Amino acid sequence: MTGDDATPGRGVSRRGLLGLVSAGAAGLAAGAAGGVGFATGMGSTGEGTAGSTATYPFYGDHQAGITTPAQDRLHFAAFTVSSTLDREGLIGLLSDWSAAAARLTQGLDVSETGALGGSDVAPPDDTGEAIDLPASGLTITFGFGPTLFEDADGVDRFGIAARRPPGLARLPRFAGDALRPEWSDGDLCIQACSDDPQVAVHAIRNLSRIAFGRASIAWSQLGFGRTSSTSTAQTTPRNLFGFKDGTANLKLEDRSGVDDHVWAGADDIAWMRGGTYLVARKIRMVIEVWDRQQRQEQERVIGRSKGEGAPLSGGTEFTEPDFAATGAAGEPLIDTAAHVRLAHPENLGGVRLLRRGYNYVDGNDALGSLDAGLFFISFQRSIDQFTAVQTALAGDAMAEYVKHVGSAVFAVPPGARDDGYVGASLFA
Amino acid sequence: MTGDDATPGRGVSRRGLLGLVSAGAAGLAAGAAGGVGFATGMGSTGEGTAGSTATYPFYGDHQAGITTPAQDRLHFAAFTVSSTLDREGLIGLLSDWSAAAARLTQGLDVSETGALGGSDVAPPDDTGEAIDLPASGLTITFGFGPTLFEDADGVDRFGIAARRPPGLARLPRFAGDALRPEWSDGDLCIQACSDDPQVAVHAIRNLSRIAFGRASIAWSQLGFGRTSSTSTAQTTPRNLFGFKDGTANLKLEDRSGVDDHVWAGADDIAWMRGGTYLVARKIRMVIEVWDRQQRQEQERVIGRSKGEGAPLSGGTEFTEPDFAATGAAGEPLIDTAAHVRLAHPENLGGVRLLRRGYNYVDGNDALGSLDAGLFFISFQRSIDQFTAVQTALAGDAMAEYVKHVGSAVFAVPPGARDDGYVGASLFA
């Protein structure tokens, strides 16, 4: 059993466990139905709703939330550890977080005392807004930022500087970067994905609460629509440019592709084997300008048709692009600056990423434009893979319509053993 | 046929209309399945997903999105009209918005030329991110703010000052108000509710785009979990205090209650008959402090049990609270400052509201606290009803844990006729 197992287990309703039976048959039925079949997500994919009661194990060889079929909703949080936290304190936090995540992902309250508390006169352990809700495909994925290993002053707070993965470092500056510190970096991160936003928010809120005095949220991001499929059973969703996104993404069914491109292996530092690296980029889309472009221009920028998502070299969505194909006048059918060309593994020496990003809308800016875009997340066995892709995108025709405003990298340790905690191999 | 009809029609997939058949059988099946039964919403209610393909008519006696069974997701936007807009321009905008809303709510693109455009060299009319998605229970509700009738300088820009509803005015200042102008007021508003956030965002984005040069977004709010039921077929959801919210809400099945408390009648200005008034309040919850209270204190503040949602005077969730009931020591079982007591119609001379709010999380503040709370929306035949409730809540025990940071009121005209536009009676 691994944390990224594609087959969800039986759904467990928090309500069922609390024995609160009067709140309506509909909720009970949902709890009792269990997660049958595939967790395909709900909502933006229009794919039905088996995902609602899907549950994924927290413990396993790999952390869940990476190759797990991408759920529809995200709450991502980066944390700053307290300056008074020491090695034992950090281990304690990771242990507490692991125990809580193991329960939350099974649709349970954060602890046994739950939202009703062990006593009338104690604050409840669980904040309660998910009492009636099933696991909803929740996965919780933890990561360690570069500054956890050595802080800005070069201090090795936790005695782990020597075990820092060689490739774990802030990204270089890329063309078009307009990074804001308030959406960048972090000592720790938690990615909570679920088919129900209330379940994802509940997870981040309760894990943040557990961290009180030890770590606090530096920045966080809600995402409402997944922009990639990570399973061949999922349809390809659309990003806020209105195009299908992530057609050529790595899929969990491609086991050798995932092994080759996602999981850290024998060439990495020992404690990271079975782990991976997470890159997060907050990419603001200048959607009003984009919306004013003719469709032909939009398609030229992407390199695919807007409706079908087929490469402009012909075929259907899953036809491989033919970058050599030319039109009547000898012009390349897929523009030399098209996003699909520059980002394609064929033009990157085979480099691939597992993308797992989300659409976001953070209200609007002072000019009345929607503050919207893509919260890009990718997983890869080496951050160099992302750097190669982003470097190749320097001449991307899409660059005119996007602005990278946040950036962070994290080492994602292997999955926790059920008698251990996430990241235990780092401290072993 | 009325716009608030509780029975959804057959779902229509945008993809089906575009004839894009290769994008996966799952999506097509969802499109073809249609909205059977009741639109109970998805996700946070754990109630299954018939809502995914539910459709509600835009045209009708009343606007949809008021007594429509509350969908799970919200995108609300307040607009400022351009200083150059005149009466004909405003009518033109409302006409364009109505035509677009009639299509969007049926799961269609915003216009016939859609996301692929009428021509290769024209910008597409539709932004495209909902191409593959069904109607998802989308409703679009329009409102007119006090400043539409007379601007801050007292100018009657649109020749409608004399037709301003007598009760349409900014709310008085209440105890605990900490209102911020960037989340308050507006000349116009649009409430888009759907079971899929991407569909709600798509609606606001495209309606905002249609308004270009005529009106622009002043502020906007996403909500991820409904906090009220508006139908007896829905289970009661939980707010971010972890409590069931809106148990005693007006429900669409209570036709006489809705008629008495929601729809503007013969006592109002003629053009508003069949309309209603919308009050929006952005209520930040101080959730970290709340979470540190013992359950007994939380329950005292609310006046209900946390698990079941039963009044502290006894019974189950839907038992009427007994405010006279006392304990062994003669103390009232429901505290004199409990929220449920102060807000109850029994203590307000029978005043009731139809509540239709949403939980929100807007990231976090600089201290690492979640910037979270309730985006309260209520509908009532007179704004005085809200004022009475909020005035009574001055001594609310909950006041310690909430801060009202945004406020707006809008006249919501009756539904549009299918040969007219929303608000036509105002200009007739």
C-alpha cells in the first residue's frame, strides 16, 4: 500500500463516527456509500462525484497528493518556523502533523477529542467545520524549504544543514519574474487537495492551529479548479486562458515515466529516496488583455486549438505535436514561440514534470481587473527539471500575458511509515 | 415558469453544443445525464451531485438565485458605472447582461460566437474556461445600489432618482462595524452562484468583460461553502465557527413565509414588485481566538450544541428554541446574549430574513492568521428587516469574535421577461 495508490478506500463520515444521526438522511447516505471506483473529482471537471467520499491513505512509500488523481480544490500554505524552535521541537511538530494528517485524510476529526472536545471546559481539538463531511479525497503533502536547512543568517538551527539535498535551492531569476516576497519561499509547506474546498481549508486551518507557537503561516493560496490531469481516467481541464492545460502531463498510469521523472532515486541524498521536489509558482494572468486577442493569436501562442485542444499540426487532443509540420507557405504550423513547442519534452532533451496546479481568483485589483491566474505546482525528481523548462520558456509567446509573482521550492520527503512521521528519514 | 423554480431543467453541456466530441466520454456522459431531481449542491454539503447538471431559468417573475436551493459556490461582484454612461447606455448594459445571463445559466457560451469566435481574426466572445462544463446550477442575480439612483454629488445621472425605492439607503452604523470602503457599496451588483466555482467565476468574468467601458468591478468576493439552506431538502451546512448555520432560515417550501418576508409587494414602489433587497456584509471571523474557547463557551455564544445543532433548551436541530427554559439554578438554558436568542424572529417581532451567505478564506493576514469569515448575504422585502436584526445583535455574545469589514445594499428588481431585460420596470 502506497500513499499515492490510485484506488481510494471506503469513505468514512465524521458524522458517522460522532453518531449524530438526526442531521438528515442525505448526509448519512453520502457517508455510507463509500468511495467506490476512481476519485475523478467533482465540479470543474464535470466528471461526476465518486470523489466525494474517496479516501487516500496518508502512510506509504510516497506521500499522497503527488500522483493521486488531481482533486478539484487546493489550499496551499507555506510556514515560517518560530525562531525558538529546536530540533526536538521540529520533530515534535512533524510528528503531530503526521498524526493529524493520517486522521484528517480518513475523514476523521483532527484528534480523538474532535470538535466536541474531551471536556466541556476545554477548547475542542478540531475546529468543526468539516464534522458532517466525508474525506472528499483529501490528501496532505508536506515539504521542507531551503531555509529549514540553513536560515538567512547561515545558522543550522536543526542540525540538518549537512543533509540538505544538493539541488534544493531557490530558483534562479527567470525572464519575466516579478516576484513578491509575500507569495514566495517558506521553511515548510503543506499542500491540501480535496474535492471539497471546505475539507481542504479545514485541514490547513487545523494543521496551522497544531503548529501554534512552533510555526505560522507565511502565505497561503486557495485554488478552485485543477489545471492538470494526473490520471488517464481524468478529462483535461481548462485554465483561465480558456485552453485545455496539461494534456501531455505525466500520468500515474505511466509508472516508468513517474519513476524516471518524479521520484528521487539513488543519485539523491539517501533520506530523500522516494521523495520528490515541489516547485510552486504564482502566475498572474493578464486575462483582460488575453481576452482581447483574436482566437488565431491565442491559438498561435498556445500551439493548440482552443476548442479541441489539438496541436496545430493536426489531429486530436492526444495526437503528438509535429513541430516540423509546415503550412502552404512553408511556415511552421506550430509557431516557433508557441508554448507547447518550447515546453515540450522533445525540445528539452526529454525533461518532463508532473504538473498539479490550480486556477485561482483572489478578488480584483484596484483597476477592476480580476486578480486571477494559475497557481502552478509541479513535482520532479530534481528542481533542475523545472529550471530547464522555465529557461526554455524565456521566448515563450505566452510571456506577454503572464507575470510570475510568487515562487517557492520544497523538498518533499518520502511517505511516512505508519509507526513514524513525515520526514523521519531526515532526522534518523 | 418563474426564475426561482426549484425544479431544475435538463442540463446542457457547452461541449455538446460545440460538437467537440473527442475530449472524453466522461464529460459527455455528464453533459447528457441532465439535471434529474433536486439541485442539492455538491461538495461541502456532502449531498451528492445531481446539482452538477442542474439548470435554472433566467427569465421569470422573480430573479433566480434567491429562493433557488443555495448552490455551494459564490462569486459576487460590485460594479462602479462609468462617469460617461448615460441612461441609454445603462439600459444597453442591462440588456446585454440579461441576454448573456440567459445563455450562461443554461450552460451555453456567453454568445453564439462563443469561445471559438465568429471569425479567426476576432477576439472570441466567450473566455472559454467553461467550454466543457455543464450549467452546474448557475444562477445570476442583478442588483442596483443606492448610488445608481443618485451619485455622491447628488446627480441623477440616469433620470431615475425619483424612482429610488424609499427604503434603499446605506445601512446605519452598527456596533462593531469596522467597514472598509474597498469591500463596501457599489452602483450595481451581480451574484453568481453555482455548484462549480469555475462556472461562477466564468460568469462574473464574462459579464465584467461585457461591461467594459460602461462599468467595472469595484470589489468582488469568492465564497467556497454555502452557510445556509434555502430548501428543506438541503442539510444544514457549517460556518467557520464549526457550527451549523441557518437552521431556522426561510425555506422556499414555505411559500407564505417567502411572500411575507422576501418579495417586495404592494407597499413598495411599483417597479420593485416581485423584487427584493439584498444586504451583503463581509464578516471577518477571529477564528484563532474562537478556536481557543472551550466548547461550553462556544455553545453559550451560539445558543446551540456544536455537534447536533440543537438549541440548548433541548431537543434536536429543528426543535424550536425555548427561551424561557431554565436550569437547576434558575439560569436561562439559552444565554441572554446568545446569538440564536437575539436573532430569533420571536424576539424581533416576527422579523425574518432569507439568508444565503458563504464561507470565505482570502489567504492570511500578516500575522499568519487565516483571513477568513462569512460573506453574509440576505434577501428581504425591506432593508429595515436586516437593520432590526443587526440592531438586536448589538449585545450579541458573538460580537467578540467577528468584525464587519464590508457592507452593501442593493435593490434586486423582479425577474426579467424573456422579451425584456432585468430592471426594465425601472425604466418603463
